[in-house]
Amino acid sequence: MICRDRAGAYADGARTSAPDAVQVADRFHLWSNLAGYVETTVARHRSCLAEPPSTEQAVDGPRADLDGAVAAARDAQFEQRAFVRHARERYAAVQELKAAGVGIKPIAARLGLARGTVRKYYRATSVDDVLAKARDERGSILRPWEPYLTGRVNAGITNGSQLFGEIRAQGYPGSRAVVLAYLRPLRAGGGTAAPAAR
């Protein structure tokens, strides 16, 4: 009797070296193979499964956490952009000169900025006033496709290139980098997202 896993090479080797032996697939490999096929099948058909009924709080909890992670990632990404750093530096410089009693025209000459730009920073009560429009418009090119992308990640599809191709086919005009930046917190946050099929 030869105890082996189900690979064909082991069957051929056993048959060649001991043609009269009875071959038996061992319990570990039977369970391992079964578990592998079940995992693959469940991952492939994850989108077919309905969410179990539960309280509103339990349903909203993971979703709220996921939305919070996306918002936090967007804020962090926004703050890292070069124009945001420049805006903060310009605002600080203009406000410092304003506090010293310097007018708009001399500030423009001293900092090498257009008067309109200086006026904007001069009149703003905070740097957030200057950045508000840019902050509201960030990611707007992707916004129509965000529910679709979130749904696909929740269905277990997390490959950025694949998802970019899918929304590109639907008319998305933006770059792949914007899509990948949106997907990053969805994939990292876990929450309602399922693992990708293997």
C-alpha cells in the first residue's frame, strides 16, 4: 500500500516502482485540496452572496469606517501636493508682512507674486479659505465611478489595473494614478472588502 497525494507524478512513480501496490490518497491532502477548491469557489462567487440581515448600526459601522479611511487618505494625499505646500508658505509670508503693516503692492514686489495672488492671501482669514475650492474639487474626475469601484472591491476585485481598465471602458477620462490612489485605502482598510480570487 502506498499513501500519497493526488498529483499525477506521484501516481506514475508509484505505478512504475510498485505496480502491484494499492495507492491511497492520504487524508491531509484530500482535506487540503477540498479546502483549496472551496476557497477559490467562494472568492470567485463572493458577489453572488447577499449580506446577512443585521442591525443598522452593524451594517453602517464597517461602511462608515471605510468611508472614514477613504476621506483620511484623500486628506493626506491632498496635503502632500506641491501646490498645497506652496499655498501654506505663501499665506504665512503674506500674513507676516500684513501684520507688519505692509500693503498689497509692496508685498507683491517683495515676494515676486502677482497682486491678485497677494490680494487673495491677504484677505483670507485662514489658509483653508484659499484651499477650499481646490479641496472641494479634488478627485471630482473620479467621483462618478467611485460607487462602482467600491462595489468591485467589496466583490473581491482589487487589481488596480483591471479596475482602471473597466472604468476606462465606461468613459473615465482620468489617469490610472488617480484610480490607484482611490483604491489604496479601500484595499488597506479591509472593512467590507473581500480578498481577491486566486
